[in-house]
Amino acid sequence: MKFSTKVSLMAAAAIMAVSAHADFNDTKPITATVTGATASGYPRAMTEGLNGLVRDVYQGSSVSFKPNSPGGGVLAISSGQADFTTTATGTEVRLAAEGTFPFKAPLKGKFMHASRLFDVQYIHVLMTKEWADANGIKTWSDIAAKKPVMRLAINRPDNPQTTIGGPYEMMKAHGFTINDIEKWGGSFVLGNSSTGLNAIVDGKADVFMNVRNLGDALIKDVHSKRPLMWIDDDISFTKKAADTFNFQADMIPANTYPFMEKASPTIRQWVALLVSAQTPDETVYKYVKALGDNEARVRAVGGSLKTFSTAKMAENPANITIHPGALRYFKEKGLVK
């Protein structure tokens, strides 16, 4: 080995040792780019709320928002175009690690866990009462057996958490796929959940499958204009679908919506803050610490973050590597050994 190579290796080891023992418990500012949220809507408000908290804790920090999608956010942090993404679920984690659509190459090892944010993202599977009555549909099993013509409002597959990680797996659990919808004579209205609900109101769709907050006011409003029903299921099928991407099968309580006379199952997804493997330990430590030390302020951002818990930040259902900066904070808080 040449002398210069030895010196380089020794220098690298020294830098790593300094990083491992450096004291980040100061108020020095950090610089970070945070992505994963669309340009409007709750995901952006959530991301901007978290960034604002970090800037308040570490005065002078340059923490900026870069619009993207959940899948695009994972790609951005993996390629070093951003530091954090705020909207990743088990769907993006697995597909990105494997290099499966919509990802073009395996990204395993290029992104890491920074914090669990919440686990109350519910897949909503709704149908109009008119369509259900006309086709004799009450359950997923009915759909599988009768193969009805449906106009399905669903997101695009390049938004995998609301498609591949939810409805697609629910269909597969019952022996059919998204491709069968067209074979049965059906069609799609592709877009986000607001687009889908508008299509229901406008009479352009009969079935809706997407994510909404539990007890969503817009769904209640849609029901007042065009009566809805929940597509019921045996929870064993829901569990099979949920397990694919490390989610949970959960019950939507009766009366959550006016049309729900009994509890019905669905997939309950978790959402995590992921970070680039390239992002410095200090940046990650301080961003994560700002959230963990200010639980009440994180919850005050609203929406799904009302359930944020410092005690659950280290929860990592997909079992990906925890970033050293986050791991340091978790150990300080006694969240991991």
C-alpha cells in the first residue's frame, strides 16, 4: 500500500472518530433540503411546519422545502438532491430498496431511517350506493366474484403508497389485479384523492380508493350529495394485503362516517421521515432532536401529526438502517439500546 493511501485512510478514520464523539448539543445552525411533499395540500403544510420548528430551535438555519412526490422524495435523498423526505411509507421503502417500479434501480443503503412521524394513514375504499345496489356489491369478495364494470377513481401508480401499497394489494388478496378492471369493461379516473372525490360527485366515477384522514369532512360532504358505502371485507384478507409492505390491518369504527353502520377493515399505513445516507450526522441529529424535544409543537402542526410521539420515533417497521445522527438522539432518549 502506498504511503499516500495509508495517510488518506488514517485521515478518514480520524474524521469518523471525531464525528462519532463530536458534541452536537449546541445551537449552531444547520443547512438542509427537505422534500417528499407536493406543492400544495396537507403534506406541504406538514413539511413546512416541521422545517419551521427546526429553524426556530436552531436560529439562522437554512432549512428549505423542495416540492416532490413520496416516491420522488426517496429518489431525491438517495441521489443527494435533498437531505430529508417527509412522506415515505413501507411501500416506497421496499420498492426503492428493490429497484421495483416506479424506481429504476435498487437504492438500498442510499437512504436511512430518521424518525417515524405517524401511523394513522388510512386507505379509504368507497363506492356509491347507486352502483353497489345496481351490481349487488357489498364486499371485496362480491367484486371478485361478479367482476362488475366500474369507473374507479384512484391515484397514479407512480404514487405507490396510495396504489401499489394499498388498493392493488387488497385486489390481489382477492385474486384479481388492477389490470382486470379494464378487462371487465371498466375505466379509471387517475389523480389525487380530491380529484377522485370530485369525480364521484360529478358522476364520473363509481368507486374511490385512496388515502384520506379518518372522519374526513370532504367525504361526508360527498356522501350528502351522492350516497356512499364502505367496501367491506374479511379482515384476514386485509391483513394479507397489509403485511406486504409492513403495514397493519385495522378497523374503521362504526359511525366514523354517516354511512358506516358497523366497523369495517382497511390498511393502516405508517409514514416516516427518511434521510440521505450522505447527510452529515450533525444535521440529522439536530433536525430529529428539534422534533423529539418539542412533541407538543409537532402535534400543533395538525392533521396526522396530532398523533406524533417522541417515544415512537425509533419505530422502524421496515427495519432499514437508522442514520447515525438519529441513532445518537434515540440513544440519548433511551428509545434504543
